[in-house]
Amino acid sequence: MRRAAILAVLLVAAAAAMAQGTQDFASKFMEQCLEDTAVHCITISPKMMEQLTKQPDAARNEHMAQAIQKLKSARIVTASVRAGDYYDAAMELLRDNPQRFRHTQDYRNSHARGTFYIRQTSSGDTVELVMLHTDTAADRLVIVNLTGDIDKEFVESLRKTFSGHGPKA
């Protein structure tokens, strides 16, 4: 009986450690690009996100400010050469993890294309958003990776900002 209790405690501790050690998409992608100096990742701290909501123009979009306050982390990955190659590599990483990431929508215009993937809890709450965006005219890639409590209106606002119009599948 005592061994079973100890085993149960160890299993719970191991599961908790694994749950805390889960990497976000940007971390996994940067591992693939570890020695590639053309790819850069910037992490925006919760403190900085809080400061963004206090800017004078943030009051104009109250919903966006509220959504930013719910975020736990924000990472922005950029590359200004071979954007198409990096876009394809990021897509491959997302597609290789269908149990974790679900495709939601694509967009395309005359000079850019992009896609959105989300990670949800078993109850359906979105806890991670990955947005890939490549500007084909400027040969520039941007990956925005957000974690936290992410609602549909926030995702839609981001999509409109980057695509400039409605979704295209």
C-alpha cells in the first residue's frame, strides 16, 4: 500500500513537471534554427504587455487592451531573408503536431500570405495562438506566438491587422 502511494505521488509529480516544461511553438521553432543567425526571436514580457495597455491610443480599442492583459507570453520570430523557406519549415512543424495545434484559417493578398493555428484545452479554451505571416514582396517572415487566455475577437482583430481583409482558405 505504501509503495502504491509513493508511486502515485511520483507519477503526479512527473506529470506536473512535464506540464510545466511544455514549450510554446516559438521555442520549438527556434530550436530548429539554433545556429541560424537570420532568424530572431523577441519575447515580450507580461510587464511590457501591461505597459502597452496603458498607452493613450489603447483606450480606443478597449477589447484589444483587455485581451492583451490576459496574455501570459508573447514571442515574435522574424527573418528578413528566405522568408518562404522559413514559412514552409514553420508550417511543417505545425503540421507534424496535429494533436497539439489546429489550423483555423488562412489569408492571402497581393503581397502577403499567412495562417493561424491554435492550441486548445480539452474544454475548448484557446491557450496558444500561432500566426505565420510572410510578406512575399519584402521577403520577410513574422511569426507571432501568444499564450494565455485568447478569445475569438482577439484572433479576428489580429487577422484583420495582418491580412487587411477577410479570410481566404
